[in-house]
Amino acid sequence: MTEQITPLQTQKVLDICSGIGGFTLGHLISGGFETVAFCEINQYCQQVLNLRFPHIPIIPDIHDITVESLARVGVTEVDGIIAGLPCPPFSLAGKREASKDE
């Protein structure tokens, strides 16, 4: 009763608020997704991303993401967006101001 699992077509994703690439690393392990670009403003995180994923371009500022800016780094197709939205307003590491946080 064991059926073979047929993999779905790989989905191309834009990883925003990428941090150090945890979602992309998980996708490499699980399969089915290909990160085509990162968007991360933190310079330390950018350095880690460059070390871990040197072939994936990084757009530093989310305000700069456009069809044109993606095309400039070689991205012509995106099936979805994943995001590690900043959590300090909610985590114990932050001030815990939740929706009141700037």
C-alpha cells in the first residue's frame, strides 16, 4: 500500500526579511522551492546569506523591490513570496510593544 510520491513542480520564491536564510535552508532540505532572490537590510545577515547562498542575489531594501530591480539581478519569474517578518515587537528579545511598535 505504499504509493510513490510524485514531486510537484519547483516553486520559485522571493525570500523577504530573510534574516540568515532559515526558510531557504528549510526549503533546500524539504525540496519543492527555489529561492530566486533575498531581501534583507541587515548587513550582518547579508554577509551570512552571501556565505551560505553565494549564487542568490540580495536586494537590501524592500522599498526597492520592483519587477525592474528583480530583472536586473536575473529574476524573471516569482511564484510566491516567503517572509520572516521582524518579530522583536512580539518576542521576549524585544520591548514587547506588539502593534504599538514602530
